[in-house]
Amino acid sequence: MSDLARIEARRTGPAHVVHVTGEVDLSNAQELTDAVARDVPDDVTLVVLDLTGTTYVDSATIATLFRLSSRLRERRQELRLVVPPDSPIRAVLELTHLSHVIPIDEQPYAVPSEPPEPPELPEPPAPRAPGGVDQSSG
Amino acid sequence: MAGTLPCPCVRLAQGDRGELASAESDKTLVRRRSAAYARGHGGVQAAGQLPKMTQGVDAAGTSGPVGVPATGRAEATRRHSGGTGATIIETSAATSTSTRALRLVGIAVAYYLGARLGLNLPLVGNDVTPLWPPTGIAVATLLVAGRSYWPAVAVAALAVNLPISATPLAAAVTAVGNTLAPVVAVTLLNRVGFRRQLDRQRDAMAIVFLGALGSMLISATIGSVTLVASGAISVQQLPTAMAVWWTGDAMGVLVVAPFLLCLPLFWEQPRWPTVQWVEGAAILMVATGVVTVASLTDLPILFLTLPVVGWAAWRLQLRGAAPAALIACLVATWSAATMSGPFEGMSLFAQMVTLQGFNASVALTSFFLAALVSERMAAAAALSDAAAELEARVEHRTAQLAAANTRLVQEIHERSAAQELLGHEEARAQREHQIAETLQRSLLPDRLPDVPGVALAARYVPATADLQLGGDWYDVVQLPDGLIGLAIGDVAGHGLQAAATMVQVRMALRAYALQDPSPPQVMLGVHGLVAQLPVPEMVTLLYLVFDPSTRRVRWTNAGHPPALVIGDGAGAFLTGGLSPPIGVTVDGGFTEQTRVLEQGATLLLYTDGLVERRGVSITEGLDRLRREAAAAPADADLESLCDLLLDTFLVEHHVEDDVAIIAMRPAASVDGELTLRLPAEARNLVQVRGALRRWLRENGVPETDVNEVLVAAGEACANVVQHAYSAQADAGDLDVEARLGDGGLEVLVRDHGQWRPAADRGGGWGLQLMEALMDGVDVEQTPGGTEVHLHRRVETGVSRE
């Protein structure tokens, strides 16, 4: 259902920031990531998916996020996620080890004060994410 | 005719005449008579007084008969008809004074010369004259010029008689008789409608009997009596003298008058072509030759003249016959006077009888035959005219018929064009109807969405009387946070326009409700849309938002019949939250009302078609609805309830207005358990989560547990959606059951399909997540389907509301 989630994209400095609001599941995940990928301009090096307003994700969503990341990487564009610490989707992200592939920030994206770094090298899957993603449930 | 000549016709000439009466009598009287005559006989006679008439007068004796130019005649007619009689008298008298005198002289001279000619043709010495031309001259000239010219005749007659009468008195009396006879003749002829063209039998009869034989008795009687009175003859001689006088005058009229009357015809009637002039000349020459030869030879062959005269009459009518007759008579009379030819050696009596018989035969033959032929020709011309007219009428009628036919064809074309137009119009109306119907169907789906937590049923019954589609509609919208929007409305009007408005209102309502479910806000949005429609419509709209987790309903009602809540055998209307219909007021001021539904209560929304009846007040209708709905069996499901209401309130085959109904009943939690069954479709996953979320919250499960249980159960359901029914076309059912017990939370996800081998897209993570988030996960695969049992210990310290 497209009513389930809404996306809102805008250019912020060198980044293309997309806010996702609502629930993402099997029914709309593919459609949503396709829409995100389609709207990314060619001249940005960073794509930020802000999932602050997202209340539900499932494994199908995780799978599409992986695919989105690799598509963007082929275009030499980085994908990052924004997920607050108290987000209800936090558990799923951690359990699927998404942060090993896609960097996850807790704070909304802000334009860096210094000039952006030169483009980084293609990043192989990191063994461990540096963030404090360390909560498990029994 | 011959019988009218009983005695020796001897003209007693010289010495027998009486005195001449004074011709200079009352001129005023003359004028008055003339004017009166003109009044009585129209323009032809009046025209005789025009100045122009006199210019053609020939003093040599052809005198009187002068043609009347058509313009002059018309002018006289106009003048006559336009003014009073007195005006005409003075005008004609004034204008014709000089010319009239000229004509008087002309007539008098002609009369005198004619008399001299007559006196030169005596049979015996100078005394017996068989032909007296002056009477013919007098009759002809008075006929053409008018009787007012009688003084000329009188003067001339006196002048003729004075030298040959015994006394001036005798001459005068004789002159009176000679004047009176032609005047009476003309009067009688005019009285019987004589036409001087002599082209009818009756004209011929008139001039013979009235003009010649009748009127001349006057002059003969007066003349012969005068002779006796003056002692010129004895009383015994009176009959003879009278007979001679009479035949002489009559012959003068018969022979001379027609000739003179024919002269004007040469310019009055159609001109002769050269051929006819040649023929006329030939006839005259032949006639002259024949009669001359017959008159000179001793053989009695005068009758040979008759065929020639007949030929002339037949070929040229009066214009040929009269001159021929005149010539023949003059020659014959001259021959008799000179005692030559057939008359040689005859006695006076034989001479008289022969000559008068000949003259009478010639005269009568000529103008009777001429009149006959003229009549025939006139009849032929009339026939020809009639034929021509008939032909013209036929042509005219044919043209009329053709025109009518053309009109008819055109009308048929127009009618068929109109028919075609009508057909187009009908087709257009039908198309519109189809479009409207399609729109209506899209508005009113047969099947309402499966909304976990509530049961729904709806009906739409179009009006039977009006085949047009109505403006009734309803909608159910699933909103964020598990809210359910219910809308029912009625757009004023029917057909495509109303249906189009319905579509827009429905779409607008959905959009506004998803943005902000608050009823007043939604109403405001819809109000703004309706106000901006090209054709603003009046829309009644009842919009409710139901929260299954709290069973709280909030609504705003814009002019729609109130929703009915049924429960525990009683009904109550959701009054309040009212505003006028949308589109009526400029700015909508909308308020909302709330109420919490009792457990197991049923909410009923409907349109006015259900309760409105002719002759029944709306209050009565609403009361009846409340009674009937409350009386429905408590265990009846919503479908049965809808059917029951329609059966109760609608007369079959006669639905006056559209009817729409929505019934909604919150799903009852049976012993704290949740039971869901939905089609295994991706779009229903959110419903499952919503229902499960509500159930968990209602049962006091902490929020952190709720989220993780939702993920785990969601993964199990997603697996069903993805894998259970991939081998078949239609999605099967997805069953979800949840219960809380002493051991914690149990969630069962069941399908009835065949799983494909695992290892699909992201499939690995599904089970991984379930196992990570739950305390126990069991998957049971059977030939009839797969069951996933999820178990988790939860704290359920908070009891249900």
C-alpha cells in the first residue's frame, strides 16, 4: 500500500536526503527503494535515508536496503541511514547486521562545516560497525 | 328580310320634301344629353368628344367614324370615373368646342353629299331613288360620334329637302323625320348593347331590325304623311310612297352604315398583314369585276356576286364584306338606274324588286356571314385562350406539385436528420449513463476491504423508477494508527455530473482523511473542494472515524441523516456534530461529536432513500428504522442485518430513491483471543499488524514487547504471503490467532498451501528474526498447510479496559 509510507527527498549540501515516514514491509519495500534510487541526482556523492519517522521494517525491507546500497555504490554514491536510538525498528536493523554494510547514524544529517572529504574508496563489507549498536534481546 | 319589302320601293325624291326645322335649337340641351349619354355608356362614347377625334375628320364624306386612340380613351375613362358628372360636361364641352364645330360641319357635308349621290341614282327620272345613303351615313356617324351631333344631320337634311319640297314647312318636317330616324336607331342600338364591330349575330340582327327596318319607319311615315299633307301626293298613294321611302332608307342603312362602321376597325383591330391587304384588294377587284360584268350582260347572273361577298365575309369579316357589299350594291343600283344589263327592258316594279332583293341579299349575306365567322373566330380564340389558360394552370399546378414534392422531400430529409440527431442524443445519454454507472461501481465496490478488528457490510440499491444513477455513495478508509474512516453521502442530482462530483468528493475525502483523520478537518477539506467545482453541488456527508482500540467514534454530520447505534435490543441516533450540507454555506463551520460504542454494538449508516417515503414524515421514518433495526436478532451478522433492513423498508421493484447502507461492528474479542483470517496478500500485512497491535495493547502488553512481537509475527505472515501459495493463482487464506495465557503470549500463523523450498530472497532473515525476537519458534509442515507457533514470555499486568 502506498498509503503505508511516504518519502520526501531534498538536497542538503552535497547530500541527497530522503525522509521515510510510515511502515515499510513486503508490500511496499521494493517500490519505495526503487523510488528513492530513481530520484537520486547524478551529481551527489552521498545519499542519506532518514528513517526517523519509520515505525516498522521487516526482513524484506532490509533486503531491499542492501540492494539499494549496492546499486548506489556502482554509481560511486554512498548510502547512509539515520535511525534514532529509541526507534522501534532498531532491533531489526541490529539483528540483521545491516550496519555492517550501510553506515547508520543516530543524528539527522547535517552539512559538514569543512569541505567534504575526497571520495572514499569503495568500501568492502566492514567486519564491525563503529557505532554503538549493541543491544540484544533474548 | 325579303318579306319586309312588300311593295314597289320607290324613293320619292325631289319636290316631296317638307320644310326644314330649325337646327339651332337648345345647345344646352344638346350638351346635357351628350354628357348624360357619356355617363351611361362609358369611355367609348365619351371619347368621341375628345378634341383629338376631330383631327381625322374627312370632309369628303367618310367623316364621323374616326378611330379612338387607346390613350385618349383611357384618359377619358379615367377622367370620367375620377370626377363628377358636371365636371365632365364642362370639360368635354370646353375642350371640344372648336373641333366639335368642325365635326358637325363634316357630318353635315357627308350627309349632303350622300344625299346628292342618292338623288343621282333614281330609277325613274329624278324622282325614284332605290338607295338613300344619307341615312346610313347618319346612323354610322351618330353611332361613332354620339347622338349629340344630330344638328348636323338636321341641318344637312333640311338643306337637301328644301329645294325639293313643296314648301319650307314640308322640308322642315321631312328633315325632322330624317333626323329623328337615325337618332332613334342609334338610341335603340345602344339600348340593346350593339357593337359597331358587327362581330356577333345579335349585332347583325340589331342593325337589320332595329337600326334599318324599325327606325326607318319613322322617317318614312313622317316623310310620306308630309307629302300627303303638302298635297304632293294623294292619300291613295300614301302606302306606296311610304313603302318606297322606307325601303330606300333601310337599304341606305344596311349598305352604307356597315361600310362606314368597318373603317375604324382597320386601326382599332389588329392590323392586317400585307397578305390580307392583297387578299382584300383582290376580293374587291373580283367583286367589282363580277358585279360589273353581271350588271352589263343581259344574263340574270347578279347572284354570282353573292359567293364573292360570302368569300370576303369568310376571309376578312366585316372589313372585307362591307366594302364588297357597298360596291356591289352601288354598281347594281347604277345598273338599274341606267336600265342596263339584266335590268334592261324590265318594268319599274320588276326593277325595284330585283334591285332591292339583290341589295338586301348582298347586305344580309355580307354582315351575317361576317358576324358568324367573327363569332366562330372569337369562339376559337376563346377556346384557344381557355386551352392556353388550362395549360398554364396545369403548368402552374404542376409547378406547385413539384414545389410541394420538393418541400416534402426536404421535410423528410430534415425529419430524418432530426431523427439521427435524436439517435445521437440518445446514444450520448446512454454513453453518459454507462460512464456514470462505471464511476458508480468504482465508488461502491462490491466487496469492502477486510479490516481487522471490525466487521463491515454495505449495500447499494439504485432507484427503479429513475434509471439514472443517483448521487448516493459510501466509503471505508483505513487510516494510520489503525483508525477506520467511514463516509456516506449524497450528491444532489443524477447522472454523469453527480457521479463525477461523487468521485471527486470521495477522492478528496480519502486524501484529507489520510492527512488528518479529524472529522472537522476532513469536512473542511471537502468543503473547499466542492466550493471550487465548476458547477457547485449540494452534498450531504456524514463522516466518522472509529478507533477500534478504544471503540471511540468521532463524527461530523453535514446535513445527512444521523448514524444509528444498535445494541442490546435498543437503538440510538448519533445526533450532534451537525452542520448544513456542504456547498450550501460559503464557509463551513464544522464541529465534531464523540461517543464510545458499547461492546458488540453495531453502527449503521444509511441514505435518506431508506427512510423517506411519500406521505410519511422523516421523523416517523427514522423511528421506524430504529425500531426495526433494534428488533433484529442479536446474533445476526451484518450481511443478514442489511438484507433484513432492505427487505423491510424497500418495496421490491419500486425503489423511489437510491439507498446506500453501511453497517460496522467492532470485532468482539472472544475470551481474550484474537482470531484473524485474511487473504494472504502483501497489502494485508499491515492489517494484521494493526489488529495484533491493538489486541496486544488492549491486553496490556508493554510497548517494547509489542514492537518485537509485531516484527516476528510479521515475518511469519510475510513468509506465508511469499511462499505458501506461490504454486497457485489465487492467494489463499492467512490465519492469525493470538492468545495470552499463563505461559505467556502464543501467536499462531497458519496457511493452507504448499511451501516451496526455502532460500528465497532474504528468506534467511525471516526465521532468523523470529528466532531472535521470540522465545520459541515452531514450524509444523503438514500436507494441509504450515503452522508457525511463536511463543514469548510477556508481562500482562495491565488488564483490558
